[in-house]
Amino acid sequence: MIEYNDRSRRRFLAGATAMALMAGRLDAKPTTADSRKALAAFASVKQVEAGVLNIGYVEAGSNSGPAVILLHGWPYDIHSYVEVTDILVAEGFRVIVPYLRGYGSTRFLSDATIRNGQQAALAQDVIALMDALDIDSAIVAGFDWGARTAAAVAALWPERCKGLVSVSGYLITNLEFNKAPLPPAAEQGWWYQYYFATERGRLGYDKNRTEFARLIWKNASPKWAFDAATFDRSAAAFDNPDHVAIVIHNYRWRIGLAAGESRYEALEERLQRAPSIAVPTITIGSDFDGAAADGKSYAAKFTGKYAHRVLPGIGHNVPQEAPQAFAQAIIAVGKS
């Protein structure tokens, strides 16, 4: 289940060429179609102190609408949600799109705080943001790190989560499982995690983070014809002074090469038991997920109202590649 899903993610990057033979893109729009109105909303980034962070975030829509928190991944940023936000605001939602720790204008309040990228820390950040903005409960949605974080929030704090939309399904990390070796072709797909495990990798990412991100974008979404302006908007978020430390810790923690923090130990123990998720959920599979795109390998982890949608021809950055489909999933969850 969770293990099979992780294996399929590893297989995809090694097999991107084969996946390019799949059906044409569904609901994808070129980035040049981003409306000026939608982009303008993302030019006004707010800041709020929340937990250990001063979080940068974009907010759009009416405060009286149902709240939605949209969580980006690596190496992406809040601009993955420009068009999704526009669609949701038109449907009456209140949309919050935060920069994760280590991205954009989000900063740690103390130099002494460990630059920690473990899943429980990012999930706690979301709850701290909700508390700071007086949001009792919200739909949480995301892809990549954002999907993992959203799933952790739904599992740990179901009372704060009205619903979940998760690209690639159940991504909560199981450290024990991650100790097991995979077939060589699958391991090849995670080449960057092993690179990041070395000092050379840390230095290389710090020196070449923009080129690194562009490579990942192309490999993870081989049919997405993003333009330079689209990439540059997101690449600016990687200039955050804590970005490299957070990214490196995140990937080293996942494979057992870096410790977490004691403050998150109780939460992490619960996540390591692979908890079921009972809130209304829609998961989304794409070409990136390879054999697990059908969602069957993790469907049993969702015990509440549940549906799965498959987007052939779409890569990893689902909200930016298929904004209408992603937004419609959130709208559907909101009606559950």
C-alpha cells in the first residue's frame, strides 16, 4: 500500500521516456494563459507569525467562504496555484497559499531553531498558520511535499481538516520501509536523494539550485511546456536563506541520515504507524505515479468518503499543469 506507492514514484523518473507515450494531456493549459488578475493576487504576499516561523502567504477570496489551504512541493512554490486560486475564489472559497519553511518570504523567528524538514514539522506549521489566521478548519490540498504535509494534517488533526486533496495519494513517510533497498531502476529515480546525502550534494545544490530545479521540472513533467517567466517566478523562492538546509534535511531525514526534533517526536510516532485518514478525500494520480496512478495501492488508507481521479498526460505539478481538474477536486470535497 504505502510502500507500493513509494516504489512507483521511484520508478517513474527512471521511466519518463516510456510514460511520454501515454495519452494526451488532460485539462493542461500553457502558462502564458495565466490571467493577469490571478497573477496580481500573488504579487501581494502577507506575513504572519505562526509557531516557529514568520510565514509568507497569499490570501484571496472572501473571509466568509470555506477555507482552503494549498501546499506546494519541492522544487516549486506558491505560483503552482495561481490558476487554481482564481477558480476557487470564483466558487466562493477563501484560499490561503503559504510558502513552506525554507521558501520565499517565510523565515524562522529564531536563529537557534533547527532547520528541520521532517514531515511532522511541516504539518505542525500548517496548524500554527491556521491558529494565527483564526481558521478552525479547512480543506487542505497539495502535491509532492504539500501532499505529504496535507495528509499528515488530515491524519493527525482530523477535527481541523474538512477534507483532503492529495496528488499521488498516501505519501506519509515510513522511515522503517525506507531502509529497504529497491531494484536498481527504481533507485535510479531517486538519484538526487543520494546526491543530497553527501557534502558534495549539499554544496552542489546550493551552487546550482536554479539549474537543479529546472531539471527536476522537466523530468517530473515531461509534457509540460512551461516558459521562462513561469519558471523564474518560482525559482525566486529558492533564494530563501534556509532553503538549502531545509531541503537537505528533508531528504536526509527520509532515508535515516538525519535526526528529527524531540518537539515533534510524539507526532512522528503517530505518523510512523501509517494512520488511516477518515476525512473526505480525493486523491489524484498522474503519469508521474507510474503503475500506482490508478490509486489501488493506497485506497484502503482512506476510510471516509473517498474518490480517486486519474489524469493521463499530466506530470507531477498537477495544480499548475491541470488547474481546472485540481480545483474541481477541491470543490467536490467541499461538497462532501
